[in-house]
Amino acid sequence: MAFFMFVDESGQDQQESPYEVLAGVVIKDTKVWPLVNELHKAELEYFGCRYGTPNRELKAKRLLKAKVFRHASSAPAFPPDKRCKLAKACLESGGGARPDEYAALGQAKIAYVERVLRLASRFECRAFASIAPKDAPRPTDDHLRKDYAFLFQRFYLLLQKQAGTPLGIVVFDELERSQSHILIDQMEKYFMGTWTGRQRRRRIIPEPFFVHSHLTTGIHFADLIAYIVSWGVRVPGMREPGREELRNVARTASKVAYDMKMKTPQGERTVWAFNLLKDLRPSKQQAPSGP
């Protein structure tokens, strides 16, 4: 038995996104293919065709940008059958679509995301997210960033809670080749060269898989969670305003967050799934607090 953690990011280009988010969505191996089939059915139900094509990637930014909500609110809610027909016509028409087709496509996109998040909950997907301000300090050398270490810690704790000794497999959205090599080297140093990493490699395979996001459905979940957390979810300490229209979607996404209870010498405490990290450097590089 194994669990996959699909990982994707949002806001790393430091452009419009209020926060940088690294999200991981964990799925049990036996549930991956049934869930993929349900997602393909959802595309047909809401868009009348497969939305994802070689020229049109099924990305959170396409599905949930502000313009989608403006289009969706430009007309009363369509009945599902009519919405699907108009949404398909909009996708086929491209720039020549009618206003009602744009409105239907906007409504279909929002409804589709809600369905995806409900499916994630139904198939017992578990979501984690490292959230960082855009000005958060970064490591000054080849150490693994703290947001990655955070996800590995949460993944390890989840695996410990499972019956038997399941393995954890990490799957990343493919980066530029040199960046992928850097991340692989950093993970190797972390899992092979630190005490914490050596403990966690008992359950997590240290070498990740890199995949094309538009060819691997599991990355779609992580992409959605990362985008929604950056723009819509707000945990203590997040001061940048969120987008009001994402409130309902953010509430649904938060239901997939896997908060855990952990026993410590000081008593039981909650290990939160979505965490704000104000410093991405490993602890030994951070300046000591206080005088």
C-alpha cells in the first residue's frame, strides 16, 4: 500500500498573488484511478467536453480568476443542461462567443471546482499547504526550503497514522530541468544528511517523481488548493486581503485540510494543515528571537 502526495505551487512568480503557497494533496493508491475517472466525468458534465486539451490546460488560474466570476454574475444562473450546452459552445467559439455563453462558462467553471473539491473530500484526499509572504527570507545555500520540509513533516505524520507501514511517494509538477535537479539534490541532502530526514525516509521515498501537470490529474488538486489558499483562505497572521468572491470555494477547500492531533510532553496539540511560514530558511539559518 502507498500514498501519493501531489505537490504544486501558486504565486512563486511573485507577481499578482498575495502569498506564495506550496500545496500537497495526499491520495491513497487505490483511490487514484477511481478519482481520476470521476474528474473526467465532471468535465463532461459541466463543459460538455474535456476542458483540458493540448492548447488549454485545466489550471486554477483559468478556472477561478476574477474575470470568471464577473462573467458568471452577468446572467442569472442557468439550469445545468443549458449551462453545459452554452459552456461547450463558448469553448468551441473562442473569442467569438456570445455574452450568455461566456456567462454559462463562468458558472460552469465555478460549479466544476466545487465538484472537484467535494470529490476530494469523498475520496478522502488530505490537503496541506505552506503559506509564505512574498518577502519571506530564503535559504542562503543549498538547504531545503522550510515550506518543503513542512509538507514532508505533515506527510510523514499522516503516514504514521495509517495501518501497516505504507510508503509515501512525492509527485511534483515538472519544473525547469535545472530547478528539478536542484530540488532533487536538496531533498537528498535533507533525507540522507539530517536526523529528521532520516527518520522520515522510513516512510517517504526520498526521490520524487516529476510529471507534466496537464497530463497528470493528481496535480490538478494541488494546483487548485494552492491557488485557493493564496487568494481565498485566511489563517491567523495572513494580513493580505483575500478575494471575497472566493469565500465559498475557500470554505469548501478548507474541508479537505487535514488537521491532526499530536501528543507531546506538554500535552496534546493540534498540527494544522495550512500554516503561515514567515521565514523559509531552515531553523539554523534563522536569526534568534528576542534580545
